[in-house]
Amino acid sequence: MTHDQMLDLIPQRPPFLFVDEVVGLDESRIVTAYTPPATQAFFAGHFPGNPVMPGVLLCECCFQAGAVLMLHRARGLRAADPSCPVDGSRGADGSRRVDGSRRAESSRRVDTPSPARDAAVVTRISDARFKRIVRPGDRLVIDVTLDDELDNACYMTGRVSVDGAVALRLAFACAITPLAPGGEV
């Protein structure tokens, strides 16, 4: 999935966009990457002289990756791009992407959202565990798996890692909701 295709799915934009690229994508899992630049305003105040990415923004990385997965599925798209596998196979460029995938089973599909008029919003957060500090310039790998879906809600688990070390684990749910004409939920 290209960056532009990803931007067509979610309404977030800089400076509140925490997905640089989609590394892997299938029907029940997405892996994205984000590198927080030192120029992000929040680093100046969190904490002066010792910049740390706020934990709530690590959670937001998972939420945005989950939103891409959810809206990708809802629009009936398929991850047919062989350069973006999550099954442990090699991409078109020969690089290994990510390991295995667990497929979510569901008897219902999410309602098809309207492009640029719908958003996936967080409805629940649970069991967030912060394991490592994230600094400016760290390359974050965000791995989100769809565990279950019901009507327009998706229940997911997420993990943010830096250099293979887990920085965050959490469970969360999102629902598709229409945006108001002014872009408000």
C-alpha cells in the first residue's frame, strides 16, 4: 500500500499522523512504521533536555494503524500487493517483512464507509503496558492484529517495538463513524 493510498483511508494528517509507511498488510493484520522526528513539538516539553515520546502517542500509533486495517477491510480491498506480505514470505524486493498472521473469523462484515467521510474512532482501550522509552529518531514498528469484529466495531491488539524490543502492548477497539461536514466526529 502506498502512502497516498493509506492517506485516502484515514483522516489524520501531520502533525498528528503517526504512520510513515505500511510495511505489511493482510485481512487481519497490519504492520506499519513511524520515526518520530526531533522537531515534533511535544518533545520540547516532554521532557526538556530529555525528550521522550508520550505513551498516549505510542497508543495513537496503534490506533492509526488499526484504522488503516479496519477501513481497508471495510472497503472490501484486498492486500494483493506482493511487496507487502505479513505471512513471513519475501517481498518483491527480496526482503523479509514480518512473521506469521492469525486470521480473524467473523460472520459479519463492517459496513462499507464512504471515502473521506468516515473515520475509525477508538471506543475502548485496555491493558496498555509501557515497556520501553521511545526517543526522537527511534524507528517504531507498529504491529496490529484484528482479533474479532462485530457490526461496525473491530477488537484489536497492538504492539509497538523499537529495535525488536517491545515499547508498548495494548488491546483496543475501534468503530467506524461518519465525520460531520466540517470533519468533526
